[in-house]
Amino acid sequence: MGWQPSDQLTQDVALEVLLHGPLGRAELARRLDLAPATLTRISSELIRSGIVTETSQVIEGRGRPTTPLDVVPAAHHFLGVKLAGESLFAVVTDLRANVVRTLGERRHSGAPEDVVGIIGALVDDAESRHPIDAVGIAVGGVVDADGTITSAPFLGWTDVPLAAATADAVGRPTACANDLEAFVDALHWFGVGSGHSNFAALTLGIGVGYGCIANGRALTGPDSGVGLVGHWPLDPLGPLCRQGHQGCAEAMLTIPSIERAVHFATGEDVPWQEIVSRARRGDETLTRLLSRSGRALGQLIAAVANLTAPEFVVIGGEGVELAEVARADIHRGLAEHRDARASEVRIELVPGTNEEWCRGAAVLGIRRFVLGRGDASVEHSSAERRPASA
């Protein structure tokens, strides 16, 4: 069963149920400002088409008890792929991006045709248990609207039409986008950002990423994927990044930069997870180094909050443990760079696993499936809306 509402208004109702269901008809009508008769017509159509269903739950209220509408998440499945420099990771999710199967890591040669072939094999593997409706691919790089990777330095790729090539190979709708954009969309549709119109996200790992949802829409542009926030200045006395900027976010907050700082301070090559573990056990040198990075992270969060006024800031990525180990230092950096009269900045931490990146990729496929395109925005039709005076 596909997802083909007959018009935009019906699509609006279906999306509201997908993103926020189960919802009673009265609540749906209130949320979308629909006349009861219109909502009845639309819900009946969506039930007949199999897009939504009536749940077994009954909502008791002042009037007659109502049966909520919801989607059936297990009715559709999606392959989410996170493409990294020498490998890719994949999961299968349901219609609400819940992971139902982890397909793990696959190595690739770096050639586009090899990547496409591996994704095709993953689709075949997934199909043995879960028929795949669409594929989503998340890449660290600049990706245009049709899923062409215009620049991915870590892969050595320029102008690679990955979405089109994969769709041709697997026979499924395929979406490809920058991995941070996919991550933020997943937060907005099905994560901690669901139901929120304004929030920001920072990711820590090999680089530093930044994304923002403002007034319900993702802020993106031609430079999305370049990683510009990585060169935001934080410490004029800090170390140099690869491009020679002193004390920028990349030099202060990335896993490689912290590992280098530990090497210079101790003479040891200590991997990130061991750095975190030793700091938690009270290693003074490592605690001091993470404290400096934590304070810098607090400054960056303050800059994001000061400039975009989000309801909260999400921290994720493989280096998210920095926000746990150096929590007090983060708040110190925040306080130093934020007006004392301003409201407290709420910080939400999400897991930095490959599975989370793959969930973001799967949401690209879900969006393509339900919207027929990669754009998550939906324009509401005014037809059949309840008059303002009603």
C-alpha cells in the first residue's frame, strides 16, 4: 500500500497523524482548523486507502467517546544508510523511523559504483524480512536538491548523482542529503524536536556540525554541508585547526583535535573512548583538557542561543560524551557569553551512534515516500478550512 493522498488537504491530515498520532478527530480538526464535516470526509478517505487506521484506544471526553486515528508504522519500511569515508552503515526502520533491524557496517572502495552495489545488496538483504519502500542516504558533504553529491572531500567525490544512480539500481525511491540535515530532520519529525518550531543542533565528531529549525522549517542553503560553524572562533590562545584558524570550534571540539591535545600533553596516543573513560575515573591531565574543550563548547552553545533563540539546543555525534564529562565547564562557558537576564539554555543530549545517523538517513527515505520529494515543508491549502468567524 502506497502513500497517495488525493489532495494537499488530505496530505496535511495524513502527515499530522504520522508525526503526532494517535489523534482524535476533534483534536485533528482543531490542529488543522478544519470543519468537522471536512475532517470526517478526509479521515474516511484515508482509512479506505489504508494510509491511516482507527486504533483500539478510545478517548473519553465531554462528548461522545472517540476513536483516535493513527498510522501503522510496521506497514512500511525504509533503508537508512550513513556513508563514511571507507565504509557505510545501514539500518531498516519503520514508518516512524524506529529501528527494526541493524544491518551493520560494510566496507567500500570509494568508487561510486561500488557504493551503489553495496546499497543494492543491502536492499536485497533487508527485503528478506521487510519490504523496502524507499532508501535514504546521508553523506558528510554538500548535496544538491536532486541528491547529487557536489562535494564530499573525504570520499574524493565531485558531482556524483548518487540518489539517481541508487534509485536506478534498486528500483526504489531514493533520497540523498547532507548527514547533518538528515539528523536534524529526524529530530524534528520523530525525535526530541517533534512538535517544536525552534531548536538548534550541534554535532561533535570528526568535525563540528550545526543545524537549525526556525519557525518550523530547516534553515538550509547552498553552503549547507560545508561545515562553516567548525571555524567559529572560541579561544584566541587555542590550537590551530587544519586551515590555520586559531582556537576555532574544529580546533577545540573535534575528536581528532582533543586526541592531539592529549598526545602533546602526555606523549601518549590515547583514543577518544579511553580519554573519556580515564577522565571519568579522575585523570587530572585529561580532565583539565576536556574542561577547556567543555568551556569552549559552552561558548559555542551561547553563540547559537544568542543568535537564533532556540527553545533548546541538541548535542549529538560521536563526541557527545564531552557534554557529559565537562557539563559544569559547559555551563561556565555559557554563563560567560550570555546575558544574565536571558533565560536558561536547555540542552538535550542524544546518542552519538552510527544507528542515530542511519535513522536520520531513513527519514530522508520516509520524506521521499510520503511527500514525493526531499523537502519536508508542507504548504497548507485554504480550501475547505473553517471560516475565521466560525
